[in-house]
Amino acid sequence: MRSVSIFAKICRTSAIGLFAALLAATASPVVASEAPEVMATTTPARVLAVVSGGFWSDQVSAEENSDSESTAENTEKQNRRGYYRSIAVRSQDNTSRLFLQRIWLSEDGPTLLDTREIVALSEMKAYITDMRPEDSTGIAKLPGFVTFVYLKRDPSTAEPDTWELFVDEFGDVAFTPATN
């Protein structure tokens, strides 16, 4: 009888350890080397929509762009280039939140540089129903980014309002009602 009790404790401990490992594995960030089908299945369920496009470029000193120690002589400028991504996420109260990210096209592949929340949408307590890029050709001719965001302030409203998340060539961000 005692051996069954010890065996049951070992099984419970193993199950708890396995559950914790699975939880940690699904909560960890997606590694770039993972297959697309793995990344697709680990996308959080609260992500409503993602739109990417446009482009940005800047120059940074070599020391900002590497992990090596910099010297006073190492002040060479390097060009960086990347694209933007907007992400709509359902918050705990079921309203939507909107984030803008800059993705750098580094030698190692796409690298997330920064993320900022579009606070104006969060303050509205609106519901995003859809997002669309301004241009779906995939070729941006000018720096910047535009995403059309369809949202409702009241979920019972029949038609959504169209707003525009606009990033100009200098990286300045505006979130306003769409004009077209």
C-alpha cells in the first residue's frame, strides 16, 4: 500500500513538472528558427489582426548596432532599414488595444526594435473589427506606414468607423478618423 502512495506522489510530481514545462514552452517567445506552422499555433488567441508594411530607414553608429564593446575610433555610421507592423489585441475587458512596432531587417533576420501602444484607441474603449493596409501591393514607394482601422465604440452599432494609423517619413505617429 505504501509503495502505491509513493508511486502516486511521484506521478503527481512528474505531472506537475510536465505541466509547468509545457506552460513555460508555450509562454516563451517564438524563436526565429521555428517553423511557420509552429509560430502560427503559438500566436496568442487575443491577437485580433496584424498588418505589416511600409518602411523606415535610419543611420546609427556601429556601436549601437552591435553587441561588441565600442571604442572612440568606432564611430562609423551604419544604415538600418525595416518595416512597420500594427497589432490589434483584445484586452481583458474585451475592448481593443493597438500597438505599432518597428521591425529591423537585420543580417540575422527580422528583429523587433520597439513597440508602442496607440493610447488614443485604448482611451476610446473601442472594439476593432478589422484592419487593412493602405497599399496591399507589398511595395512601399515612400517611407512611412498607413493602416486603416475599423472600429466600433458601441458593439451594437451596425457599421464601424474608419480610423487611420499614420506614420510619416520622420516616424511621427498619428491616429485620426480616416479622411477618405
